[in-house]
Amino acid sequence: MWCKLSRENFFDEFQMAGVAAEHNEIYLELTPENLSKALKTAQNAKTVKIKLTNKHCPCLTVAVELASIYLPVLNTMKSVVERMKSLGTSIVIEANLSREMNLKIETDLVSVTTHFKDLGNPSWVSEGDSQNSTQDQDPEIMAKTRVDIRKLQQLLAGQQVNPTKALCNIVSKRIVHFILLHEDVSLQYFIPALV
């Protein structure tokens, strides 16, 4: 397969670092099926970063903004969400790989943000395995998703057992995945992004 792309038609942002300014072309041979499989992981994403990386040999890396983070104490989070519910119908949940998480309400009249710091990231985020899409991600970049605040409140209000660990995975503009661990039980909840 041979393909020539005009960057202006596909990319809002573009950065080229070639050998020299006059040699700013990249030639890469790849199997189309492999590219297709990689892009399936981002089929509903609104932004996808495709970059040429040189790990052991030149290859394309498909990156979707993703953050995995431990949650603050659920009762604290529940209290914050209950107060924010009177301000709007949706809430933005955002987190980064620097162990920070924010809950935001933004309306025409008000913007309120609650910041949580030093929460911790699960060990798989820092293991550096080649399948991990977060390994090349800037740790300060926030993965964020807007969700229905009632769904988040229902999840937090329904917790009768305090989990030993609670974490969430955020895929930007796509989904928030909560994992609550208590002894041998794992409860998982998915809240899809609002369009």
C-alpha cells in the first residue's frame, strides 16, 4: 500500500523533526492490518496521536490520552459530588500521571474545580511495558471526560462497603472506568462520556 497524506487535511497540530529542514520526509513500511488493529483501540476517541518513534526500530505509536489513578477517600469524593450536583448536570473528571485528579463543574454562570493531589498511580502505569499507551505521555497532560453527574453520584452513594483500593482509568472524551477492590471482590463500573 502506498499513501501520501497532506498534513493540513488530517492534523490540527503537526511537528516534523527530520534530518534537516529540506529533508522533512519520512518513509515507513508497515502492514496495514497492524495499523488497523491499533486504530481500533481509538475508534470512538475524538483525538488520537500517531507518532513515529524509534524504540528498537522505527515504528508508529498510536496514543489515546489515558490516565490511571487511585481515587481519594470515597466519602470525601461523594461529599464533593453532592455539593457540585446543585450547580450542573455534568461533571468533568480529569487526571494525569503526576498523581493529580480534578472534579470540575463548568456552566455559563460558574466554574468550580476541586483538586486532589498525591493520589498515586497504579504500578502498571510506571512499568514501562511496550503495550502501555501511557509510557510516552507527558505526565502533566490531563486525560479528561465529561460524564453525567447523577451517574457518578449513584456510583458513590451505592457503596456500602469501603473498598481497600479504588481507582479509575480515564480515556479522554470516551469513558471513565472505576475499579473498587475489597478483599477478593472486584467491582467495576463504566460511565460513558457525554457527547
